[in-house]
Amino acid sequence: MCWESAKTRHRVCLDDRPSLCLVGGCQHPPLACQGWWRGMHWSHHLSSHARHWGAAGREGGRRCSARHGAMAGPAPAQVGFRKGPGTLLSRLASRSQLELVLCAVAVSLALLLSVAVVTLAIQYRRDPSHSTCLTDACVRVASKILEALDTEMDPCQDFYQYSCGGWIKRNPLPNGRSKWSTFNSIWDQNQAIMKHLLENATFNSSSEAERKTQRYYLSCLKEQRIEELGSQPLMELIDKIGGWNITGSWNQTSFMEVLKSVSGTYRATPFFTVYVGADSKSSNSNIIQVDQSGLFLPSRDYYLNKTANERVRLGAGHAANSNRGNPWQWGASSTGTQLASPSCRLAAHPREVGAMISTEAGLGVPQVLAAYLDYMVELGTLLGGTPEPTRLQMQQVLDFETQLANITVPQAERRDDEKIYHKMSIAELQLLAPAIDWLDYLSYALAPLELADTEPVVVYGDTYLQQVSDLINDTDRSILNNYLIWNLVQKTASSLDQRFETAQERLLETLYGTRKSCTPRWQTCISNTDDTLGFALGSLFVKATFDRDSKAIAEEMISEIRAAFEVSLDQLDWMDEKTRQAAKEKADAIYDMIGFPDFILDNKELDDVYDGYEVSEDSFFQNMLNFYNFSAKVMADQLRKPPNRDQWSMTPQTVNAYYLPTKNGIVFPAGILQAPFYARNHPKALNFGGIGVVMGHELTHAFDDQGREYDKEGNLRPWWQNSSLEAFKNRTACMTEQYGRYTVHSEKVNGRQTLGENIADNGGLKAAYNAYKSWLQKNGEEKRLPALGLTNHQLFFVGFAQVWCSVRTPESSHEGLVTDPHSPDKYRVIGTLSNSRDFVEHFGCPLGSPMNPGKHCEVW
């Protein structure tokens, strides 16, 4: 169970359930849904499709201006027939010019449709083998694919534009979103399903965990109660842990006590983060782990790198998409939920974003930091601070965070786990970073466990901890107090009243280039519930939606892709036999988990997981605090137990997938096992190009620049021969250089930061395509989809590319470039396919064309 995040609108109709139709997030009567689902486009949202700003983002954005009762905006037009006497000519003459135009358009479309149907019928009759698939499913998916294409673009010039140009035109950024893609869309659909389940008037679960889930969700919906309480819950909490220099008196001798409360009890992460997890060098045991942390803005670059930030100019043109976190995920944000804001303005097409604000000066560091400082000051004054003194003290906190940013190691420099892993005792940690009483702190955070100074810990980044200790010793205690309490404030403020959300809105506009949200409260509350009771919510979701046969089908596909990957291993001319054999053994040992963990369907086991977590329907803020305290206890409980191989770090409804190196395991939640990634009635070319590439991607993570350091048992140890290791590094250097040449708004992609994901994208595509070819050899050619003019081999590559169709604001693109371990979506397509000889062959791209540059970077 993953209790803490691992350093991680279009219309929706629900078929086969009580009718529910969502338009722009607001509910419409059931009749609005009739007949609509069948024509819905698969032009929707992964991840990197990140949940921006973690929990803070998921807790933000609580109100729709229409209060999710009726859709905001103009009333629908009334259309009817005129009555009364008159000749046909007189009645026609009385019609408006617009009506005549609309009639002409309708007639033209009807004629075109008739011609298309006749053409397909003739083609079908002339083809004795009936090689075109004309089932309803084939016609619908062909229509969606064709709609997304830009057939004016030469696929050998820009395959992303060819595959996604039509989708981009038809998908303006929804209100309040800084990014929109397939993953966002699927997550919105999943949220609508969960809303229906939790708001069902007949909800009567026999599981206490599921009942807690509904109580938590309903407490989040009680906006009137939240408004009545205002800032009082947080002010009382601050007083309870010793006060805040910004708002009143504080205990000047209580640094360690405040640190223990803020970090240990309420799970904020000032200075550093502490967690319990599998020991990378002894994966059958858990160990205390300490890593760098402490910044509020998305990355250190926002504090330090003025040049890069100032390049985020809002010029014309749509934005191409773009730890120790979880670098193994298929996409970085599982669900795509973002910080939301209550203010409203018209949605902008991605190309219009630049036109609307291109006259502004740009988003240099001073602008971002000024907006952040204003946000800090506003929250401080809402909690009782006086404006001018609050600004002065918050500036000191911001300066302190900037010093932390300066010693924070960039993610691109932390990709060698062997180098950053440092195992030591608590006593040795005390010598390394003496500003913290580590035995006192860890004993408190992991209570009721008894710890001694001989207890082992793993430190990731010993130099950082040494420097942060020096920084603490050199900083005035009042600034440290303000910084610690600020960490608590920013973690909890989004659970307070409207004023705090309005303050957040202004910062969001600067950071992500999006202002209008109108995110309905229910959507925010579903995301919060997923974060808190995600597996209990997943139990409801899986029982209502998941086709159990999908699990067996997915397992078969994984076996086929694994076999194809191992065949490729045999063909590598740069790998020695000993390393090759070990690699095969590791591939064979990869443990796959599909759909959901079994315990969620056993009421007793599910209830045991959440036993001890108290949930009230009356206090959302207290429910949140209770969860922080509960998750701290769960973390402590794990230390003396071996890691659970069947433990998941993603909830079943998540639209993502991941690889975990210490388990040598891959996970594919139920949330991603749906179209456009997978559908039972889709051609195999699309399924292999969709979920098949996802599976190949996660499998290849076991052999990327970080995953390759772990053996088949999940232990960090050297198992490569030196000759193969050098050859591997030479090949990955090619990929680092290739992706480092790509730019978004004149800002380069970081080829080092994205290396692992780029290796996985390339290896995953190759494994999935080879698996598809093997399937064809066993089963014969599939029928083609109608009207596309594509072979099934070409369809595989188009299906892969269209998964990554997306739009985002320039500000969001910049944020992705500096924080995301994945390349922008455009280059996940172009970079991968320009390295694929199979793609070049099937699209006939001439040597020297952009999609066939001649030099192909290939690792696996």
C-alpha cells in the first residue's frame, strides 16, 4: 500500500448505467445522453500527465460558478417548426438565411455519407476475401482515427502532426486546464463513474472501508460547512504546535518539536523527506530512507534558472507537449488532475493562447517568484498576519527556499542509484547532519517503534543533507519557524474556504497559464478521495466496471511482448553472452500485476487496510489531518515487516502504469485497460500499438539506465560485464544527444533527465511491434479498417502516435521540460519513430527525411 505520493472536458456519458451526462463538468438531464455515447471521440488524455503539485493540486479548485447544478453559459437555443397557412414558396421565403444555409449543409452531408456508404459497399463486394472490416466497432474506430489525422501532412515530414493534427484542431484546451490529452479524458470518465457510485441513493456497502470512502467524499462536498469554519481549523492547529511568528507569539526554543509535528505527524516535507521502503541493496527487507525535499515551486529551476524561465514567452503557435519521484511510470501523473481555480474566463484554443497574451513581458523568474511571494503573503494575512510585516517575513522564507534550491541536486544528476545510495546508522547520520537530532526525530516519526542509534538508514544525497544541516545552523530561528509553519500551511490550505482558493488562483495563472477552472466540486472531491481511500474507492470502481476477462487477455499480451523482447536480446551484437543470459533471466522474472490487487474484493482484508482511520461526514479538514496521522502509523508499521510483493503504488482507477525496480514488477491498473489503449473489439494492430507499447515500455524500464542496475531479484548490484556496460553507455549517449536537440518554444529538452523514459519508449515500441508480427504469423492478417487507406502495420504506428495527441499552454510546457522525466508528447512520437526501421519501411520514408534521418539511436 502506498500511503504517501511517491515523489507521485469534454462530454462524458455512461452507458449501461443510470443515465448521466456531463457537459463541461456540469450535470444534464438523462435525455441529454441518449444516442450520444456511440458517437463520442476518443480524443481524450497520461502522464506525464502529471497531477501538478501533488496533493495541493488535487485538493484545489472546489467550485463551479454554476455550483454544479446547472451548466454555466447561455441558455440553449430553442428550435421549432413555424405554423400557419401559406404556400411552400412563401414558407421558404420566410425562413432565415441561416436556416437555408444549415439545410444546404445537412443535405450535402447526407449526400456525402450516402456516397461513402455506397463506395464501401462496392469495395466490399469486389473484394472476395472481404479484407475490410465493416463491423460497427471497426467503422466507429476508423472514424475516430480519421478525424484525428491531418492528411495534408506528409507522414515522413512530421508524423506527430500527421497523426494528431486533426485532433489538435478539434480539441481546444478545456476551461481551467493547462494540458489536455487522452489520459485526462479517460480520467474524467473514470471520475464520472466514481461520482455516480458514491452518490447513489441506494449505497449500502457491507464494507466499512467503502462506507468510509463515501463519508469522506460527502464531507468534501459540504462547502457550506467549510465556509462556516473559515481559517479557524488551521489557526487552531498552528497554535497547537507552538505558534507562528507571522501571526502571533511562538515558542523560540521549539525548533525540533515543531519539525516533528509538521513533518512526523502531518507529513509535510521541510528540508528533507523520510519514508520506509524496500532496501535497494537488500530488497527483501524494508529500511528507513532519507532524501532531499523542501521546495514548494515545481522545481529548483523556478528559483534559480532565470534564463530558462525567461524563455517561456507566450508567442503564437500551440505548445508541443512535453525523481527520485517514480521514474518508472509510463506517464508521469497518473490521472492528470491539476490545480484548479474558481475564476472563469473563456477557454482558449492552444493557438489562441499566444495571441491572447503575447504582449506580456514573459514569465521570467522574477515574475514567478513575485506571484509566489504574493501568494505567501495573502495566506499569511488570511491566517492573522499584518500585511507589511508578513511580506517582510515571507520574503525571508522565500530567500531561505532559494538557498535550499541552490543546494538541491537536479534530477538529471541523480540517475545513477549506485552513486547516490549511502547506507549508514542513525549515529553516522547524526555526524553527517548534526543540526537535526535524528534519533529523537525518527523515534517520533516512527512511533511506537523503539529505535537505537545503530538503526540503519539509507541516505540519498549525503552532500545535500550535510549542506542543509549547515544552512539550518546558519539561519535565524524565527525564519526557520516561519518556514516550517509555511510548509504546514501550504499543505493544508486548499482544504479551507474560498478565500484560500482565490489566492491560489493568482499563482496558478502565472505558473501554468490557465485561469478559468469552474471545476465542479465533486471532481475535486473524487480526486481527494482517490488519494486518501483509493483502494476502497477502487473496490467500488472495479466491481462496477472491470471485465475480468481483460486480465487474462492482458497477461497473454505481456507474455507475447516479453517473448519478443527476449528474441531481440538474442540479436544484440553489442552484449556479451553472460550479461545476455542474466538479462533474459531478469526479463523472465518480471512480475506482472494487472487490473487490481486481489485484497480489494475481500471486505475483511480491505477493512483491515483502513482500520484505525477515523472518518467523519462533518469535518473535511479533520478527515485530512486524521489521514496524515494514520499514514504515518502505517509507514511505521512497515519497517519491521518484509516488503509485500503484491502491494500496489497506484489505485485501480488510475490511468497509468509503472515498473518497480526493487520488486522487478510491472503494474497495469484497470483504469488504463480501456480504449484507446485497449478494446476487445478493436484490431490487434491498435491494441498492440496502444496497451502493447505501454507494456513494452514498462518492461523496458527494467533495462533502462536506472533499471539495468537492479538484478532479477530487485537488488541494486553490478551484474553487467564491463564490455557490455560500455557499449550500453555509448548507445544511450546517442539517445541523450538526439532528444537534447528537440526544442519547445526555443527551450531544449533535457536529454539526460528524460533518458530512462526515452529508452523505455523506444524499446517498448520495438517489443510491441515484434509481438504484433509474431501474432500475425500465428493468426494471419487482420481485416483492414475502412476509409483510412492504411495497412495494419501502418495502423499500429498511427495507433501508437494518437495515444500522445495533446495540447497544453506554453507555461505548462515549460514546467514539463524542467520537472518531467518524460519527453514532450510530440517527441515521444517523433523521437521514437525516427529510430524505428520498421516504421521507415512501412511508410516508405526516404533517407534524409525528418522521420528517417539516417542515424537511428537504438539500445534494445
